[in-house]
Amino acid sequence: MREVKPIAKLGLLGLTLSLAACGSSSLLEGEKIDYKSASKAPSLEVPPDLTQLSKDTRYVVPGGTVSAAAYQVQQDNRPKGVSNTAVSNLGDVRIERDGNQRWLVVDRPADGLWTPVKDFWQESGFNLVIDKPDVGIMETDWAENRAKLPQDFIRRSIGKIFDSVYSTGEQDKFRTRLERRADGKTEIYVSHRGMQEVYTNQQKDSTVWQNRPTDPELETEFLRRLMVKLGVSEEQSKAIAAAPMAPVSTATIGQANGAPVLQISESFDRAWRRVGLALDRTGFTVEDRDRSQGTYYVRYVDPTTSSKESGFFSKLFKRSADAPDPIKYRILVKDAGGNSTVSVLNATGQPETSANAQRIVKVLADDMK
């Protein structure tokens, strides 16, 4: 919660006017991303059961520059009917695009990528609060993009004082998932979650944090920057990230033997990726996964079990002292003759028909719209 006293606001306003009178009024072009981890973030604690999380510059990939136009020609001329997934190779790093998703495929084992990926997030201004190499998941803390503050003469003159008084009212965190492939390569996914501070009354003297929509552009930008960390040139990464995204099929909610299911008109591989990203974006605690069985092992907190907090996301960010422990579920992705179905199973692997299963299916479906 931001706390800016009226007197402080007035004083800063006077200083702002005096500086503006003698300084340039034009805004300076600044970095679009400049994150700074928050030392305190009320109501933004990480979900339960998550643990606390050297620099290595040996990862260099050869390759010259590439233009966006040349890249698009390459994509347009690729063989038809082979795959709906767009691929661009850059040494041992490539980016794949499927509908509105992008991810990296790196020809290195996940164990060799863990340290440089951790370094990347720390160098980007984040602290890491999750470090689970056994399941391939790391997550940043909540951080504020300071580049959204005014980039003008006034901010440069006030410097740190300005930053200590004002905030953007928004915070972001990012989850990175590394998936080991049978061929020894690693897939890297980056997902975003955002919160915004809103007033709770007309007097505007009290605020709360609420979730805000996922930003796919931020996900793409950090994937691009991660490519650079792994050795791809700035020119190459920008050209790849600029390639347009194709529309993707939506998931619809149905029923199977009395249990809620998601029906996706896509192959298993594509559905597996989409479900994994949806779980990351919506804040589920993924304890483990088994791609060969199509199963994600997750934890879920029922939002109706406590009257002190309302909403699915608030339960994920903050738990009261009397809040119940999360319930374990399995999210099963299954091939259905070229299409896919997604169902919720209980901890023993039996179909779940409870209200919680319906909520989980709806949360996933909403993210896949």
C-alpha cells in the first residue's frame, strides 16, 4: 500500500512546479523495463509451501544479425502441413511460437541452464523466492517497473527522493519453467502475473491490491532478453520477438461422466503447453509434472473456506492464520483423437466432481480465452 501524506504531496508539487519552470518540459525516452524488487508488499506474499531461492558468462551462441523482414520471409517459406509451430534456430537456442505462446528451446540440459537463468532474473532487478530445480520452476518476488514513472527533468533532478515518494501502483512477478525433453534439450517458459493498487473508498485514503490481467508482451520481452543472456544478439532477438502471433483456439467447458472438463481442439503437445502456462499464470503451486502421463500435480486453496478473504487470487497471495491447507489435485491432459481434454483428479487419481474442480476448470478456461 502506498502512503503519501497530503503535506508531502503539496511539498513535492511546489518543488515540481519550481523545477518545471526552469527545466525542459519534454519527456525523455527511457527504458521500457526497469524493475526494482519491493522490500515490502502488503497482501502479496507468495503461495504456501514455496521455498526461498554466481554469474556465468560462458554461454555464447554464434550467429550474425537478422532482420525482421528476412525472418518473416523465412517463416512464410517454411514447409506447409508439417507443424503449426513456428521455429527459428539461432545456434543452440531457438524460439518457437504456437498461437499466442512463445517459448525457448535450448540444446543444453536443464541443469546447465539453471544458473544462467537465475542470474538473468537477479540482473533484471528481481529477487528469487522459488528455486526448485527438481521440478524446474523458479519464481521472482513482486517488483515494480520503475520505468513507468515519469522520465523527465524533474525525476532526474529529484532522483532517489522522487522514487521514495511515488510508486506506479503496479507490481509484477514472473515464473520460469524449465522442461526437460527426451532428446536432452530444454524448453523454457516465462509467465507473468500482475497486481494493481486501487482505492477502496471515495475519500481515496485507503487502498488494496487486486490482480490485473496477464501481459503477454511482458512475457515475450523477458523471453527475448533471456535469449540475449544465453548468447543471442540483440538484433536477432528483436527480430524474432517482432514476428506476429497467430490466433489460437479457445478452450470450452464440458462434462464427462458427471465431472467438468476442458475441451481443446488441439493436439496433446499444444494442449500440454497451454495448460502449463495457464497454471503458471494463475498462480497454482505446481509440485511436479509427468508429461508422459499428461499430469500436472498441483495445490489449490478453496476460496470459500474463509470469510476473511474473498476471491481465488487473494487466497493465493495471502493466507490468514486459520486458513486451511491447500488441497492436492492432478490436472490431466489427455489426447482425444487429435483434440485434447483436460480434467481434474483428486490426490489418488480419481475424477473430481466437486465445486473446486469446477472452479479450477473455469480458471484455466478463462486464461485460455
